[in-house]
Amino acid sequence: MESLKNHINNYLEISETTFSEIARFFSYQGKKKKEYFLREGEEFNKMFFIESGCVNISFIKDNGQEQTIDFAIENWWTSDFLSFSKSEKSRFSIRAIEDTSVIILTKDAKEKLLVEYPFMETYFRAVFEKAYAASQNRIKLLYELSREEAYFHFRDNFPEFIQRVPQYLIASFLGFTPEYLSEIRKKSIS
Amino acid sequence: MESLKNHINNYLEISETTFSEIARFFSYQGKKKKEYFLREGEEFNKMFFIESGCVNISFIKDNGQEQTIDFAIENWWTSDFLSFSKSEKSRFSIRAIEDTSVIILTKDAKEKLLVEYPFMETYFRAVFEKAYAASQNRIKLLYELSREEAYFHFRDNFPEFIQRVPQYLIASFLGFTPEYLSEIRKKSIS
């Protein structure tokens, strides 16, 4: 769980001893590429910290198509946060798009952790504050950019994703057909 | 600042005495309808808690039009959170759409408050966790709903906004022209 310890250390100092005390609140899960950590409609009360690998977060649209709304890679927390907070069934699926290992914090464990180790409030406040700021910025971009501009923005700001994520998922995330994405890419190369 | 005290009390117990101690970190500002709390491009290091009234959060698009991306009413914190965290110039304007009073927390004051009164981490963790969950859900809706469906969703889930917010701002928020919004409304009444 070295990666989580390092991530916490970005926001506050945590000693080896203290980290080994709180480690019992977390558990570990690994999945092969294309396996699901979570399927839409399942009971769900977990947050995932990506230790290695990459996942996509998606839901099934009325027309039956899978719509990817987000990705998460190393050092990101992900979940269906609304379902998590309300203890409702998940509205998203979370699937490994590479071999992926995650550190799990259940809702129960999170509540106990924060009561017993209140300094961890600082960590999660910082995590959620940063995530919310990024999300507000993303909403701005959804209003601001044409679909073509959105692709170039994504490519220039998150080059790692373009390398790692299959084309059809990037197309879904950007609201394209894979064919349209392929056209834009050709145009940008020529 | 009774409204802020009540809001904190939703997440943790805070005594009159303790609240009066932390009150010095906050300040107060009132604006008339249509006045700006913040203009895009200004230096900005504040978070606003809406005590009464309503604001819209917007930016100017390349074509010169004002694009509303969000609203905030009583008991919501609002800001340009990315600019706030990076101490950059604001990418949004925040404007009163009714006579509005806000409680202000500057970035400096926030940092001092959290060091001196670490229990307030719990409050802001909860505030940001909730805001992020709502934002993730909103991104889902932006992918899921047609523009017409988005109007009905907004009307059914936030009836108060429809009453309080001028039509042209609701249209902007939903990505409509005011004429298109008017058509949908007529259709839904008949």
C-alpha cells in the first residue's frame, strides 16, 4: 500500500507507524483487463484508490450503448459517489481497461477511520476538494469546446490516456463514434 | 451568520461559543440583483456561502455570449474552485440574480481556520464530498439526457430554480436559445 501512503503524504505527514495502524481499514483487489470491479445496478459501498492500472466508469444508455463518462488511473480515488453517499445501487460500472489493482475503502470502514483517526479528514477534504475543482472545470469544458476541440484538449492535457485507453472508449467519452474520432486523428496528422 | 452555523450543525455539533470563536475567519458581503460578486479575469481567492439569494456562475464564450454553467442558492458554497486552489485569475463570473448576501472565506482564512480548528476539516470534507458526488451525477446527466429531457429533469428536480431564475439564464444553463426553451414550455403545458 506504498502508493496510498505516498498519496496521503502529499497532503499531510504520516509516519510508518501510524500508516500501519490505519492500513487495517483498507483492503486490496486486483482485476485482469476487461474484468469488472463493479457492475451498474449492484449494491455498492466502496471507494477505490487506483494503485496500478486504469479503469473506465460507464453506464448503459437507453439505446443499450455503453457510455463512458470518466477514467481513473494511478493515484485517483474513484467510485459512484452519489450511490456511495446514499447507499443506493450503483448507477455506473467500473471496469479494468488494463490489469488493475485497487485499494478499497468501504463506507463503514471510512466512517470508522475518520472517527478514530480524525487527521484523515484533512486528507479526504483535500482529495474531494481537488476532485470537485477538476469536475467544475470539466463541466466548463463540456459547455465551451466543440467535440473536435474536446479531443485536442484531451490529447494535449492527458497524453497518457490517449496512449493507454482503447480508441472506442475515448470516442465514447468524447461523445463521438469511433469513425469520427478516426477522421479527426487523420486530419490532425495530415 | 446563523445560516452558516446551522449548515455546520448538519455535519457536526458546534456550540455557540465555538462558533463565535471561528466567526472571525468569515466576512460578509451583500449585492443587489445583477451586481457582480466576481468578474471573470479578476484576482480571486474566496469561497462564498450563500446566506440568502441566488447567483449564477458563468463565463464568456469565444463568440462573446455569456454561458451560465451553474447556479447557487441558500446553503451552497460556490467559487471558481480550480482558480481558488491554484491562486489563478478567475475563469468565471459570479453575479447576483436576486438581492444576495454571502459569507466569505478567503483562501488565507480557510488555511488558518483549518489549522486552528481542525474539526472544521470534517465540515469541509463533507461539503466537498457532497458537491463532488452531485457534480459526477450532473456529468452523467449531460451525457444521458437530450436537451428537452434535461429541461424536464431540471424542472422536476429543482422546481425552486424555475421559479426564481430568469428564463434566459435557464436557457443558457441548458444550452438552449430562449426561444427553444419557450417552445418546450408551451409544448409541456398544452
